[in-house]
Amino acid sequence: MPKTSPISYTVRLAPDLEKLTFSGSVAIEVQLQHPGESVVLDSVGLEVTACTVRRDGVEIVSGYTVDETSVAVRCPGVREGKVTVSLEFNGKLERALFGFYDSPYERNGLVKHLAVTQFESDYARRAFPCLDHPRYNTPFSIELVAPPETIAVSNSPVETVEPVEGGSLYRFEATPPMPTYLLFFGVGDFGCIEDDNFRVPVRAVALPEKVAYADRAIETAKASITFCEDFTGIDYPMAKLDLIGIPTFAFGAMENFGAITYRENLLLYVPGTTSERGFERNSLITAHEVAHMWFGNLVSPAEWRFVWLNEAFATYLEYLIGEAVFPERRIDECFLFEGFIVAYTRDSLIRTIPIELPEGLSLEVDASTAPIFYDKAALVLRMAHCWLGDEKFRKGVRSYLTEFAYQSTDTAGFLESFARGAGAEASGMIENWIRQPGFPLVRAERHGEKLRLEQDRFTWLEHASEQVWHIPVSLQLFDDHGEAERRSFLMKEKTATVELPEGTSAYKLNAGQIGIFHTAYERENLLRLGALAREGRLGTGDRYGLALDLSALVMRREVTVDEFLHFLLEYYINEREYLPLTGIATVLRRLWRVAATKRANIADAGRRIFGPVIDRIGIAPAAGEDHLNVLLRSELLWPAVLFGSESVCEELARRFESFAAGETVEADLLQSTFLAGAYLSTARFDQFREIMEDPRSADEMKVYLYRATGWFQDPGALTRVLGYVEESIGEQNRIYVYRSLATNPAAGKFLFGWLGANLGKLESVHPYTSSVAVAEIIPVCEPEDEADLDALLDGCTFSDPSLVQSIAAARELRTVYRSLQNAR
């Protein structure tokens, strides 16, 4: 087989939105690099009907063969040089959520269709034969035939539109060099709104009746472009930007170059339905995808095992953008809360993965891998940024983007280029974190005026490891008056010793939550830190980190649940800030779910800590209130229901009855109201189903209901929910129900029945959906006998390595949870 590399593509496609088929042609100019007989192209599910090969404009006698994954085009007599391979083909628009697929929607009682693409990671081959690998950066000239009363959209601006048989032919300007997975095209009855007051055309594209709700996303996109240009020193690399809402979409959003695609509810802001939390989430998603235009699109990964280069930077940049665009919202606190919780949960398992996958291993971005590729890797960048300072970090980033613009690279290329801007030690520290799995636990012991630190790998289950991390340690020292002094150093060995100033009464490791590690303190220092937290002498990030570190030792069974609850009630009873409270709420909800014998104690502590906060901020939103109060309310009301707060339960039950009677409930209370309605049996499943099936219901409203549906307590209702998930809820939305069922203790036995009936089918659904299902359900389902679950899982073999990885991680997490069932 000869080595070939693509030089350019011209792709023409004509979808039939009634028959749900498409016809197409592709002309690929390729470079043959040494002698051979064939050019082998990736092709799946396509019927190739014709093929020609030309060299220097002259047709060569050739032929082709097709199998399930490729088309091999013979080029007899061609030893090296350039040839143009042209193929004609037909395909089907399936409801697969990947490739060139059918996205149905309902209007006026009729089902209509869009034809859209999702090509990451290797699904372009389902739309046209190609060399479908991220290492190839190639310009694309796209031509689309749009049926009457529809329009076409692609990565680049429209060059010409002309009438042809079957509709209108849209020709788009050639793209810059880019991989196949970043290509997008869509055809359908789209509506558009555009901002004319920005130097880069920014447009929202969605169903005509919904597109007006995308105006706030346009504003966020513009601000994100401005920030990224300043941060990178590189102008926005495309001629336009479209924000495209898709009715059926597997992920949250996708960073196609110049044509970002979204789930509709994550693009649109619907007054009266989208909460402030929802608006903030949507804004960060837009910021994330815009950041990809530089990180992932301008420079792409040479292989999928380097996908962290895309996702880490986009995840970190989304929060930097959020801080700059919405300074009043304190986005950094949201990043600390969400990033650490998600990353620590996944990376505390023995069966974790490094940020850069080992050679030969490539996994899908799914529920098992995303916390590592996105959240942990972003925290590594934040750690490096804080340690280096802004100037050095930006120099490293600019060096990397400038050197590899419109090319693909790997971790080694990034590290070498980053070092030229930021320094070799910085690059070495990042490499240390990127190429080994897990993260450390730092144990601190004081001996007089010396502080001894020792690092070991942190895992919830016992695991011997000799790993050593390069840890940026930020140490805050307190004297008897609570005055603080901060020291910083890079801990590169297994142990370190720090000389403490005379009069040091307490010390706090990881000041500001910069480092990615848990800390275990000796009891005397822990209690002194608790007192400083109670007095407000520790910052909000440090109060959050202190509680998070102690909760990690509970999961590891070094600290009992009762000891943890006692610490919270002693030192956090007057806590009022968003970050520590939401962290505590998340930890208590997990313990409440898995530590069954301590459920009453956990609920009592939750009521005592959160009750005064809810009394202070109120259940009902107030005009002009602080934004973090809005978010805090949304985070605390649902735990308050679970923990049995009478006043909250009564008020949310009343609001659900009002909603059921046709009255309005504030957008920021809708999610809590629906959850309470299901959990308290105020709601009936039929009520939820009617709203979910009403085409007038906003997508965000349906998501609230999907999340709440899993919280019914009645066995009959839960049986109906599980049946409804498979029969009536689209694949893209099942993940919301799986997650809510998994957190409902009443659903455990039903989930095991579902798993037995559906485990063998998971390889046929979208990888993200299947990974969420196993990641959420396996750890908490309740078989009659544990051997029944083992037999089920052991007897099911999968060829998909991502699904195998997800199941293995879920089984380990189940072991952790089971160890806490009868916790002290």
C-alpha cells in the first residue's frame, strides 16, 4: 500500500430530505510518496458507483474495490507524484447522530428533516470517501444541492448560489487546511440572524421559529473571539462564524471550523424557561467552542491520543473568557467547583488513564475519558498558568500556535514549542502531569519547626505506586494572630522538608487550590485550619479545598462519615459562600446516596448547614440579587428536599401544583420544582410525559423534566419511566434520565433489570450514550446477588475499547461505593 496524503478535496452532495438519501461526488488530489498499486480511502456505508483517476489532466486506466471500511483505487503504473481520484457514490441519511445524518423535528404535527453532519472522531468516511485521520490538514471546496425552500450551510462563506435540477447549488469558498473531522455541512429549513456590527460575520442558524433565541449566544461568541485574539496574538482564523442549533445532536456542541453545532437548548436562551445557571452554562459552552478555533482547529492533534491538546485548552479558556466577559459572575469559582469534583472523581480510580494516551491506544471522548481529557487536563494548564505567571504562559501558548498553524502536532511538538516561550522547567512540569495517570495525596507532618511532606498516588482503593509528580506547592503559614505568609516551591521528589518560621501555628497546603492533589493533615493542624475557616480567615477556595480533601479521605475510608459530618458542623455551620457550600452539597449528596446506614445523619447535617443559607437568600428569586445567590439557590434547594427540609419541600410542592394548574414558575426554580414534584409524589408521570411530548415545550423545559423523571419513588412510576426511556426518548436525551435514576436510591433494583435487558445493545448506540449508561448505572444498580451482576458483566464481550474501559471503571467505582454502604 503506498503512502498517500491529500492535497485538496472538492466534495459535492445532494441530499433528498424526503427519501432520506443522498448522492455525491468527491475529487481528491493526492500525493503518492512511493511506488504502489492503490490509493486506499476510508469509506463506510457508501455505495460507490463510479471512479476515475487522472494524472496531469489525463485519465489513467484504473479500477476500484470496496469492502466494509474502505475503497481501494488502483493506479497502475503510477510510482509517485500527484494524481486526482474522483468517485461518485450514494448513501443514506440515517438517525445515527454521526456521519451525514437525518435530524428530524416536528412542525405543525408533521415530521420534517434536516441533513447535518457530525464527523468527530472518524465519521466523515460515512459521508464521502476520504483519508479520515486528524493528521491530514487539507483545504475543502464544498458544494451542496439544497432542495426547494431550504438553505445550505458549511464551514466557509457562500461563494455562489445557482438554480439546478432539484433545488439550488451552493458553492462555498475553499476552507483553510484542516482535518476531515472539522468539516461541516447542513441542508434544511434553517432560519438565520446575523450581527452586522462586528468585523467577523457572526450568525446564528437554527429552525426559523427558534433562531431569535440565539441572540445572546452571538454576543458571547463575539466577546470570545475578541478575548482569544488578545490571548493568542492571532486573528480569528476563519472568514465567518456560524452558531448552528441541531434538533438531534449527541454531544453538547462541536467545534467545526467556522460552523459550531449545538444541541438546541445549549444555544438558545428562552425567556421564562432558561435559568441563569442555564445561561451561564450555554455561555461557557460557546466560549469553549470559540476557543477551539485556535486550539484544535488552527492546530490539530496528529492522532486522537493527543486530543487533550484540543480539549484542555478549550476547557481552560472557556473559564478565562467567562471571567473576562462576566466578571460579576465569579466564573473562576464555578471552574474550581466543577473541574475538581469531576476530575477527582474519575482520577481517583486505579483504572484511570493518563492525559496523553499511550501509543497504540485510542479511546472515544466519552463519560469515562472526558473528565481526564477535558477537566483534569484543563486543571493542569491552570496550575501551570498560576505557577508561571501570565506573561510566560502566554508566550508559551503563542509559540505553540504560531509554529504549528494549520498543521497537526503531538504532545512532544507542543512541549518543545511551549518551552521556547515559557522555559524548559515549565514544559517539564506539564509533561510530568500529562504522561502519567492519577494524581497525588500529599501527607503533611510537623516536627517542631520542620514540616515534612510526602507524596503518594491517591486512589480510593488500596494501590501501591511509586509515581512522583512535579507539584507546585503553595504553602500558607499562619501565626497565632491569624496573619498569613505564603511560600511556593516545586516539589519534584517523593518527600520534601520545609522550615517553618518561628510562631507558626497552622499551615495550609495548596493555598488557592492551585495544585491538583489532596492533602492529609495531622489532626492538630486540621482542627486549627477548621477554626480559621470558621472565622473567615481562609479564602473561599481554601475553605472549599479543605472540605474536599477531608471528604476524599472518607471515600478512602481513612476518615469516618461521622467524623466528617462533625467537622462540617463544627467549622462550616455558618458558611455563606457559593464555592464551599456547593462543594459540600455535592459531597453530601454522594454520601447520602451510597452510605445508606448514615443517610439520616447526613440529612441532618445538610439541613443544619444549608437551612440558614436558604432562609437568608429565600426560596423565591429577588430582583437585583447577587448572581451567586441565584446559583447558590439552584444548588441548595434540591439537596434541601432530599435532606427533608419541611419548609423547602412544602414550598416547592406548592409551586409544582401551581405549575400543573397553568401558573408560571420562575425559570430559576423550574428544575428544583420538577425534581421535588417527582420525589415528593406531587407529580404524576403522565403530567411529565404530556409536557415532554408537547411540541410547544422548549427543549430546556424538556431537559428539566428528563432530569426529574428519574426521581419518582413509586415502583409503578419507575417501571413506566424505564420503558418510556427506551421507547419514546431520543437517544441524545436518555443520558439525563440515566443520571437521575442512578442518583435515586429507590431505582436500584429497577436499574439492574434494565441493565440485564439492555447491556448487549449498548454497542449499537452512540458511544457517548453507552458510556454514560454504564458509568452511571453499574456503580449503583442492585441485583439480588452480587454474583448476578458479575455474571452479566463477565458474560458480555465488546469490541469497542471505549465501552470496555467505561465498564471497567464503573465496576471499580461500584467497589468503592459498596465499601461505604455500611460506613461508620
